[in-house]
Amino acid sequence: MNEVRERHNIMINPKLWEILKRLEVIKGKSISKIIEESVIKMLKEEGYNTTYFKIMSSVLECDDKENEEITKVLDSLKEEDLEVAESYELDDKVDKNRKKAS
């Protein structure tokens, strides 16, 4: 089965690019595959918390000290802190009316 792939451009440090080019030859894998496997390994080791990613990707830029404080708080969250306490189901009619109003 063919894996779906997308083309993206990245900016990378020239020294790191040279390392990746050497790894490409040594490992017999494309640079994109090496990067992909590295990210997957990092996520497995460090964990992938969707709530954390959503929060971190939507916050305004802050200084290093504030960022460290926020990260420390988020890292201390336990699974039960992330459980849904209440949920609501939106009525399709309400949702359609919102779309018409905007």
C-alpha cells in the first residue's frame, strides 16, 4: 500500500544538512524519511499530548521565563486533569444559523 506523502520546504542549519546528507548514504534512506523517523521517535519518548499541542500552538508569543513557567505547569498535568468534565452537543440548526449570520 502506498503511503500518502506531501512535499514541504524547510529551512535548516547547513551543518545539520551535511549530517543528514551523510546519514542518507549511511542509512540508505531519504533525508525526509530520516527526519520523519526522528520526529516519531521523539514523540514516543516524550509523549504526544494533543491538548498540550493545541494550547502551545495557539498561545501568543511570550518571553523565555513565562514560557518556562507555562511549560512546567502543563508538564505537571496528569491524565485525570485532561479528562472531559462536561460535554455539550450542538444542534445542527444552531450551527447553520451561525454560518448564515457570519
